[in-house]
Amino acid sequence: MVAMSTAVPASSPAPEPLPASNPLASPSQLPHQLPPFADITLEHVREALLAGMAEQRAEVAALVADPAEPTFDNTVVALERSGQLLARAERVFSNMTSALSSDRVRELEREISPLAAAHDDALRLDPGLFARVDAVHAGRARAGLDEEALRLVERYHLDFVLAGAGLDEPGRDQLRELNQRLAELSTRFDQNLQLATAAAAVVVRDAAELDGLSAAEVAAAAGAAADRGADGAYLLTLVLPSGQPALAKLRNRELRRRLFEASVNRASADDHDNGPIAAEMAHVRARRARLLGFDTHADLIAADQTAKTSAAVDALLAELVAPAVANAQAEGEVLAELAAADGIELAAWDWAFYSERVRAERYAVDSAALRPWFELDRVLVDGVFRAAELVYGYTFTPRPDLVGFHPDTRVWEVAGADGEPVGLYLGDFHARAGKRGGAWMSSFVTQSALLDSRPVVFNNCNFSKPAPGRPALLTLGEVTTLFHEFGHALHGLFSDVTYPRFSGTSVPRDFVEFPSQVNEMWALWPEVLACYARHVDTGEPLAAETVRAIEAAALWGEGFGTLEYLAATLLDQAWHRIGPDTVVDDPQAFEAQALESAGVAYDLVPPRYRTTYFQHVFAGGYSAGYYSYIWSEVLDADTVEWFKENGGLRRDNGDVFRSRLLSRGGSVDPLGAFRAVRGRDADTAPLLRRRGLVRA
């Protein structure tokens, strides 16, 4: 897949052929080509990346030099087959940079990142290669291609056009420079954020300040401090979003303030200041978009999504802002009254604490007290896996004989409803030094009939690691996160396509969150919840009245949740709507003005991600695309209603959703796949009802 490629610029010496002793030199002999992690060193990865770059250059050079007329097989399929060594190495290295980072990994990332950009450009800006792709595209209607092959030709052609293949040579030179700079800046942003997040962890010397946390959480904080050489202290590490889980529980207001400020001020000063980096990235992206013929980077991104235009994105967001702000302000008034009764003026670091009090007093839901019912392994096996078996017939068998990429990583073999092997699922669930924040899914091997490969997918999360001998207990929000990320994993595991370009989650960015959000529905589905929500010590099931209280409290906090999300989304859009002549000298002032102009500035509710730690858009694939979550949620909410209208948790419903949508990946029009399930286009009403945004 071209977008996954890396390469050596022409000025770099050609690497030596990869020795056969390198574990990445050939497809792994382990089940489903699981990488042999125990044998792979960082130097092996470096060698394989460099050799893979050279190998793919040679493959493409041979393709371009072929004297035969361009055809689907000798051009497009040949591209699909190219770069397999590079793909193996890149997927292992990508996981190293996100889950196993170290000084040496970061050093190699800085070396490889500009080479990656150079190689992508070497392929996508090659006039001879584009001429062949363009010729196949021009004759596609007469080539007798099946639906997936025809879509592959159109997809490749669009990839090349949006990448600048149609530019003249001066334009291509300028684009190469811009892409190089973006690769360097993105790497710096990501590395700064990892280091700044670790440095911003809050050290607590007196255990009394941790009043409100459970004994297990206090022990985990002590363990985190000990891991960093601070024996006798306690460490509150930071998760990626602005809101930190401990803010809902800590009774010590001063510690809440310290934790909140550490979170929202991350990477905004000193050696790890990401503000200037973000501003320069937005400027360079704006210049690149204009070079490619678009008004803004947001317009460039939207052109390759289901939204198609920035105007369509604006229309959806505009429908949500006013009711979200009104709901958040109404919640704030309730919380302000509670805080005033304690003699304080409500501040942003108090919001989660008093919001939990509302849940406890108004809805009889004590989020902290629920944790003993959500033990990680039980949620995973009896909840997440069980739901997949009930809905889709898939089963997950532990493979302790297979080694993961870290001692915390576990491996399961996946079988389909017919008992036939499907692939592997890996889970790495705990936070640690060297692992970036957040939760995500990716693949080591993608499914493809062309390459005869089965999927090997993995989830990374950042749940707090318990003290030795203690069970890992989750919050209800973390339970939802686990179901969500597993939805991405299922999207990869269910893939049934011919070409790797379309495998699994290779769909438009504003569609990719849809299947994972649908999978969240099973977290509180009665037949599923009854299996996993049992007290870690007694085995007692979660009481029915507690479940009813959780459901009754579902809309409480939606004002906050929707507004913090919209603030981040509109901030992303603001950064990526600037023109190429705009240079932002004061990123913090730009952020404040953007939120004010969008109508989402509310001091008590900060954006879910502020600029300096907005990893999704400055070090990930979501630039101008963070709207994808709410865009996908329109489809998700409507699909949940479809499941309910058709009897809910039933195998035939799962089979329809899997066969018509999840298994198709990018091989069909995404919205067409949605219509194949729902029978019509999506309706926004279910989303508005879910989030309490329906106006009176």
C-alpha cells in the first residue's frame, strides 16, 4: 500500500540487501504471520525499513519500465503487490514508536520520518508511474473489471491526484519540501508530547491528599512513583484528554487544581512547547493545500471523505453547537449551586467532582463504587469477547505460547462462526513509560486474498496498571473504551476483500469510527452486562436497580461531553481553515479566538484536546478530520436503532452488519454499505436524541 511506504532519497547511499537472518526478511512462519517479536531488535527494524525502501523502489521502477501497455494487472495489481517487506517493517516500527518508545526509538524515528515522506513522494510524484495509472483509469470502463477491481483503479487514481501527481516539476519540488517539513514537525510534536506528558505527572508526597481514591488506586499511584524512582511518594500520571479520571474523586481541591492545570498546560512551554510546532504545521498544510488547488487544508481533507466538502461538515456542527452550549451551561448551574454550598466558586477542576455528586445524589450512581464490578479480564472475556460471539459467532482462544511485543501483551486466536481460523487478536491494555496516551487499534498483518494473508490486529489502551497481586478495575468509561477499540479490531478481523488497499479499516476517516461506536452498544446490553458485571471479590452481579440508575443518568453530562468534543473539533477546523498567507505567532491567542468565534468558549469546559496535546490532528491522521467522531456517530446512532428495531442481539442481525458492511472495508462506497444495512440514508434524529440535543 503506497500510503504506508517509506524510502531513501536519491542522495542517500543504497542500503545493503537485507540478510536472510533478519527476522523481517521474509513473512513470519508463526501462526498468521505474527511477527517474531522475541527475535526482532531495533537494528533489525532499521535494516528492514531501509532495505524495504530500496526493494519497493526497484519494484516500481520495473513496473514503470515495462514496455507492455498499462493494464490493471501489470500496473495496479503490481502496485498492490509491491512493498511487502517495507510494510512488515513499518508496522512493527510504528507500534514501537507508539507503545515502546525510548531514546533510541525516538532517534530512529527522527531518522526515518523524513525518509518516509521522501519515499511517498518518490512514488506518488513519479510522472511515469502516474501516466500508467492514468491510462488504466482512462480505460477502466472497457477493461471488464469486477466491482472491487474497478473501485481499486478509481481509488489509486484519486490517491495520486490528491497527492499532487498532476503538478508540474517545480510544483512537485515544492510539494516534496512541504511534505518533508511536515514529517519532521509531526515527529517532533509527537515526541514532545510523550516527554511532556511524562514530565507533567503530578507527584504527591502525602497520602492524605489522595482522599477519595480507592486503596487500589492509591497503591497504583505508589507503584507508578516507585517505577520512576520516587519511593515513598505517589504519582498521578496523565491520560491524553484534558479531563483526568482522578478529578472526579479527589476531595482535596488543591490537588484537583494541580492535576487539572498539569493536564491542560501540557507541552505549552519550555523545551517541549508544541504551540509553535502546531502553528507551523497548520501554515505548511495551508500552503500545500493551495498548491494542490484547494482553498484550505480542510477542503483538501474533506474531498476524500464521505463528507466531500467543508460546507457539509459546517452544516452538521452548526446544528449541534447551540444546544450543546445550552446543555453544558445548564449543567454548570446545577454544579455551581453544589459548589456554593461548600463555600467555593465552581472552577473547571471542580466540574468532574461535583458532576459525580449529581450522579450519586440525583441518580444514585457512584461511578467510583462501580469499579469492583468491572474487572478487566472479566470485561474482556465475558463482555467484549462474549458479545462478539453472540452477535457474530466469532470465538477467541488464548495463545499463551505466542509472544507479544511487550510482556503485558496477550494473544488470542480468532475463529469464525464455522470454526475456521480467522486471525489473531493482541491486547496491550496498561499504561507505562514509553507508551503514548489514548487508546487505539492497528494491524501487524492485514487480510487480503491477493496476498493470501489473514488479519493480525491489536488494541493498545492506557488503563492504570494495578499493584502486584491486585486486579485491574475499570471505570464505566474505560469499559466503553474497551468495547469501542474492539469494534475497530472487529472491523479488521472481519475483512473479506481481495486487495490490501481495501482491507479492514481502510475506509474514509469520517467513516472509520462508525463500526467501533456501534460496538459500544453491547457494553450495557442486558445479556452481555449480566455476564461480565460481577463483583471482583464476591461474584455478585451488578444490581438491576444500579443498571437502571446508570441508564437514567445517561443524559447527565452529555452537555459537558458534547461541548468539550465540539470545542476540540472546531479548534481543529480553525487551525486548518487558515490560508497560506496566515502565520500564527501566538498559538494560545489563536486558540482562544477560535473557540470564541465558534461559540464554544466556556471557561468551565475546556476542549477535549487543546492545541499543544491535540495528538490526533498534529501527530496522527485526523487533521481537519476530528469531526469524524460526531459524523460517524450519526451513522452509529441510526444503526443502533436498526439493531433494536430488529430484535437487538441476534446472530442474523450481526451477520447482516458483518457481511454487508464490516467485511467490505473500503471495497465499496461506505455510505452505500450503510444503506445496504439500514435500507436508507442516515437520519440525524437518533444522534440528537442520544445526546439530549433535541430542541423543545
